[in-house]
Amino acid sequence: MIAQLQKDSFELLKKLISIQSFSKEEDKTADAIEQFLQDRDIKTTRKLNNIWAYNKYFDSAKPTLLLNSHHDTVKPNSGYTRDPYDAAVEEDKLFGLGSNDAGGCLVSLIGTFLYFYEQEELSYNICLAATAEEEISGNDGLECVLPDLGDLEFAIVGEPTQMNLAVAERGLLVLDCTSTGKAGHAAREEGDNAIYKALSDIEWFRNYRFSKVSEVFGPLKMTVTIINAGSQHNVVPATCTFTVDVRVTDSYTNEEVLKIIRTNVACDVKPRSIRLKPSSIDKGHPLVQSGIALGRTTYGSPTTSDQALLSISSVKVGPGDSGRSHMADEFIFIEEIAEGIELYIAMLKPVINGK
């Protein structure tokens, strides 16, 4: 059975690669995924370009785990030397845009879902969600369908991790800060220089150390990345704006970090979003322990994914290598897809009583 699932998943990935599916333009890959599942007599639900399905013997009295990955891609970069939509197999590699990020993860999770689909004695329901707009952290992807999926206990988010377990992921706050002074002529003792006022706050961002330190990531990191002020050399600037990139660890919520910052600086602080939350799963969770027993390592991921939109325990794990994501001539090793399905199944079996 597993061999057939591996073959079918590989063929599905080749089809997905051949279809352009930039973020917000994923309708054709959504069609393909929907058809793939319906051809196997699986009832699907669709909202915009998001497709989801449940195991055959869904029982509302049981908890539900989520298997999620995305089918949108970035645009191919200028370094490509081959057709990004040609799902070419050369030796042990499958080339093509989205093959590694995150097509290999998605089809491996679909194969895993199919393995458990008809099993009757599972201790968990399984919800499979193939979602859109992950690459742009869009509003019409996983976030938009979460209310429709029902209560979820925990999740596997498929991203290329070489099948190692990202047990925590940093959150992200992008802060637009404004220091306000008063304009004046630079030749006279006039005005209140907004740049000088901003410097004090910028120095605080540079030097402040949050009291709680993450076991996985270490200290929370804040970096001032953009500064703008002034209109001409002889005018004292009335405003100075600057941007701060804040990588939030699992020791804090985004709201807690924002409150601490506003308490300590004089400038006006406006977050662009508080949606991209830090996430984590206890290392003692049965799924993590199952992965460790299979020889997988645990680590903290510095990059964001749809995991940031989940308020439940989740682990990021999948075939492929994040170092290949968004690269020119993207590829995944064929054996990684086969291994992905085998390891997902092996990790889940002791957790959900799979047969």
C-alpha cells in the first residue's frame, strides 16, 4: 500500500509543479488537489483556494489533528536555468518550482492522510488541509479556513526540515515607530529635533534584554532596520520614523512584547500585524517523542510559516531542505518524498493507534 501511495504522491507533485501557482493565483493547483482526492472517493470542502477533508470515520467525540501544508509558490527568481514548470526527473532529483517548498511536504502529507483514511479505530480524527497564500502570509490561506475546520488538538505543518522536528518557531513583529519633535531653522536655536528624540529609543531597542530567555532560541531579538527623517539640510526635522524587526520567541506572546516596548519608549509604536505568533510544542508530546524514537532531531526554526497562525500545539516537519527553498532550479530528491510518507506514518502510528 505504501509503495502505491508513494507513486501516486510523486505523480501528483509532478502535476502541481507543472501548474503556475503564485500566491493568490492558486486556483488551478487547488483544482488538481481537489480532483486527486475526489478521484479516490474522498469528500472535500473548498473555500477560495483552500481544500480540506477528514478521515472516513470521523467521530465528533474524538479529538482532531491537523495535517497542513501549502500549494502556493513564490515567483521563480532570475537565476533559473531551466523551465520552472517542467517537472523534470534527472537521476535522483525532481526539479521544478515548488518541488521542495512545499510540494514534497504537501504530497507526502496527502499520502499519509490516504494511508489512515479508511482506518476505523483511530484515537484521533485527521483533518487534511492544503492551503493557499503561505508565501505571503496572506489572509485568504490557512487563517481564513481555521474557523471552518472545527476544534483541533495539535498539528503537523509540512515544511522542508529534512524530516527533523521544528518544535518551536519564532514569531514576527514589524514595528513602525514615529518620534515627534518640532520643526525649526538649523541655523538658530529653534525646534525640537525628532532625530535626537528617536536616538534614545533606538538605543533602547539596541540594548534592552528581555528577562525571559527561550530554552530553544535564547534571547528575543530586536533590530532597527530602516530610519527616515528630514527634508533638507537646514530644517530641524519634526518627525523621525524607523522600523524595528522583532523576532519573538516562545517565551512571550506578541501582545506581551508589544506592551513591554510601549512601556519603555517615547515614540509612537504601531505593529503592522500581530498575526505571526511564536509557536511551540512540548518536547514530551507523544508526537515529538515518536519522532525522536525514529532518530529525528529537534530544533527551533528561525523562519516563519503557517505555523505562526495556529494557537494549538504544532510541529513543523517535512521532507526536503529549507536551504533549497526559493533557490534557482529548485529540486527535491525523489527518495525524500518516499521517506517523508514513511516517516510521517511511522511517527503518527503510536500516537493515533494507526494499524
